[in-house]
Amino acid sequence: MTASDTTSTTLSGIGVSPGLVAGPVARMAPPIPEPEIATLEPSRDIEKECERIALAAQQVKKGLELSAAEAKAEARTLLETTAQMAADPTLTSTAQAMVREKRLVPERAVWESAGTLATMLESLGGYMAERTRDVQDVRDRIVAVLTESPMPGIPRLPEPFVLVAADLAPADTALLDPEKVIAFITSEGGPTSHTAILARALGMPAIVGTGEEVTDALAEGDIVLVDGTKGTITINPSEDALRRARELASRVRVFNGDGATKDGHEVQLLANVGDAAGARSAAEAGAMGVGLFRTEFCFLDQPEEPTVEAQVEAYQGVLEAFPGKKVVVRTLDAGADKPLPFLTDATEANPALGVRAYRTTRRDPEVLEHQLEALAKAEAATEAKVWVMAPMISTADEAKAFTEKARSYGLKTAGMMIEVPSAALMADKLFEHADFASVGTNDLTQYVMAADRLLSSLADLSTAWQPAVLRLIGTACEGASPNGRPVGVCGEAAADPALATVLVGLGVASLSMTARALPDVDAVLKSVTLDECRELAKIAIAAATAEEAHTAVRAKLPILEELGL
Ligand code: PEP
Ligand code: MG
């Protein structure tokens, strides 16, 4: 969609991470295509071609080392490891041998040599198999030098910029430095894809699913204003708009760890975390505890099940950040968009509907047992209050089996995620077993609306503003109340300040979100009473469409405009 006045043009996509920033566009180079199988012309000097390979590898190694020197913590380690791979003589010497023996063009020789090396590393398993991605990264970079193509990956520029890409791979997102990349825009991706979740975790305004026509219209160096709330991109914004962006950026909001409505009704504001570093920064941001620890994030790259000791260490790191506080730990949610090589059947036709999450215990019950054992040990070694829950519980039998199993390991508070419509509809029965529940609105929306959460083309369906989703959350809360059980929300809906008021009105007791969202959600909740939240919930579930619900609720919350949300 495009709107323009005399000087500026406004384009739009799906706003997935709020915030208003302005800066120059830097485009991410497209992926390097596989070079054709071609041989050198007779006039070419074989040894010179071999020398070009060595020089290209050197250049790539130096470039990666330079980036590593400028990068922080996790990104630095990743870049250093990749630089070591570029310095590894196996890749270049095998490629040079292919040039000498088969007269292959250097770019094809590097591609094939990398393929051989990757297969070898994979066969070794463990840490070595994890290096396959580095080999591919180095391969692409060397081929880019040899073919004089733009270097793949996140651009390196001295000034902060707005990154424009088709999509971001997990390896790219790990390297995003929020001081350099102030916002990103992708032509692909949906509102609850993990790229979008990461943008919110980094507190970086982001717009996804714009379609190629929009990203193609953004030229290198164009000054753009990115509004991550509205999902709009303005090329050549007015001076007034730039001033407002600067003013909002200079306002620092904090959360004091006291989530409540205006009339003092407590709402626990918790953090979603994936590792110890995330937990520490969430604690610094004032989170009252952890409402979702995605344990699978600790092991996404691991080809084999982590040992109990390795798990204890990973969990302990998170628990230590919250002494005396609640930490809700979710057991492995493997499958669909988060496959774990040791737990996921990659051949299923419909993985989102398949043996994912808690269902993997049908095939591999011992993986859950090891995890519960590790968690109980980590709890014993720290002072956090562990609540454990399983993802995608669908029936009362599953709720019973999981909670009994967890308690048999000494974990006292055992609950479930409500992500499948059946669990919300049958909540009263499930709560006979579960001590608590947390609604995963990302998956609940996906399953209620039958809309793949990764598809940008279905973004209008993939929103928890859909009244059908809100009604089901209301049903889940009603099912919990006779048993006096608390229901939280830990999906992305909890980080939307307007929706947060609706969720509280529906009876939700805690909201768990990326730590960056805590101040905004807190500020908006403190502007309304519990009765007003209930009123907003009524308005939202009475609406006929998601848009109607959203617009009607926003209209009653003038604070959103004041805060630029
Ligand atoms: C959810 O589905 O809302 C949720 C919190 O889990 P995940 O996003 O990890 O699937
Ligand atoms: Mg989920």
C-alpha cells in the first residue's frame, strides 16, 4: 500500500515490534546462488586461480575478524568461530585440488569443497556437526569475493541504519547489534514468527511481510521513518515527523516491579526468557519473575539430547537471576518452526499439527523425564520458585499425566500451556489436575483461526485481537476460577499494551512478555481500573472483527497516543 504527498511516500507492512525511529536504509544482499558446474577456459592459469581462492579466504577471514572486534558478547563469539573456519586450510586446499585436478572454476570448487567438509563434520556429530552452518557461511562469503557479488549477511556500516531484507535467518538475527541496526523491515515473515519475537526482545521496531514491492522501493541510503506500531514506512519524512521520533527516542520509561491497575489490582508482569543472559537483563528491567522460560532455546542447534548435567547448568543460570521469585519453566517445545534434531520427526507432512511439544513424550518419554530431573536439581541449587508447565496440552488425560509426572520429581507447582482450542474449552476439567495455566496466544491463535503463524499473507487472521481467540481466553479463565487456579498469558499478545488491558479484564492474573515491553504495558495498565479493563474486555469480545475490537479498545485508551504506542 502506498500514500504520498509532495515530498514523502508512505508504505506499509505488518508492524510487529513497536517504536518510532528514523535512519538511512541499508539493504541486505540476497543469498549467494549455487555456482554452475563450469571448467576453466584453456587460457586460464591454474596456479593463479588457486591463489585467488587463498586470497579470497584471507579477505573473508579478515573481514569477519574486524566485525568480531566491533561486535558484542554472543555475536562476537559467533563471528570469531566463523573467522576460524575461514582460516581452516581444509576448505581452501580441497578447493584448490579440485581446480588442479578437474579444472573447475574457483567458485564452483569452493562450493563443492564446502559440501565435502560439511558432510564430514555432520558425520562426526556433536559440536563438529554444529559447525556446518559456519562452513556454509564462509563458503558464501568466499564465493561472493570470487564472483565480485555483494557480501551476504548483515551490512557493516559506521552509522546506525534501518535494515531491509527478504527475511532474516536465525544466524543473521543473532548478529543484529541494536546500536547499529535501529529497525528492520522484511518482505517476508508473519507477526508471530520467531524473527518478530526476536525484534521485540531486542526492543527494535520491526515491520515484516511487506511484500517485495515495498522492500524493492527502499533504496540504499534513503532516509525512512519506521513506525513499528502502525506498520508504516515513510520515505523522506517531514521535519516534524523526524522531531517527534527523536523526542520519543529520548524518553526513557522504566518499570518498578509493581504491576497493577490504577485501583491497585495486582497484575504480575513477568518476562519471557530463553537463557541466563536474557534472565539477568529481565531481572534488571524489573520483571517480577519469569512467566515463560523457553527451554528449547538453549538447545536449538544440538544434534543430540543434552545431558542432565548440561541441562542443570542451563536452567540454574536462569533460576539464579530470580531468587525468591516465580520462574515458569516450559518443558521442551520441539517441532514445527522450532525443530530439535534429537526430538523432531522431520518427515511429517503437517508438523504444526503433528508430534510436537508435549506430544513428543509419546515417542520419547525419557527426554521429558531427564528434563524434569534436571529441573528439580536446578531448583534445589537455587532460591527461585519453579513452576513447570508443558506446551500444547490438549486433553485432561495429558494434563493429569504431565502434572503427576512433574510432581513425582519433586516439582511442586505443575501446570500447562493453553495453546490448543480443546484445552481452553475443557479448562474446567484440565484444572482438576493443573495448578495453573499460561495461555500461549501465538499458537492458540494459529489453531483457532487455522492460520499458519509464519505466513504474512494470513496476518489479518493471525492476531489475538480476533474476538474468537479472546472469547476462548475468557472460557479458559472461567474454567480456572471454580478451582481457584491462576491463568497467565505468555504469548505475544501480553506485550501489546492495549490488549493487556483486555486480557486483565477477561480474568488473566499475569502477563509475560519480552522485558522491553514491561514499561509500556505497566504504564497503560496503571491508567485504567479493573472495572474499566472488564468493560474493555466486553467491548472486545462483542466486536464482530479483530479490527473492530482493536479500534474500539484503542479509542478508549488515550494514553496510547500520548506514549506513541
Ligand atoms: C505461544 O504459542 O504463544 C507461546 C508463548 O509459545 P511459542 O511462541 O514459543 O510457541
Ligand atoms: Mg506456543
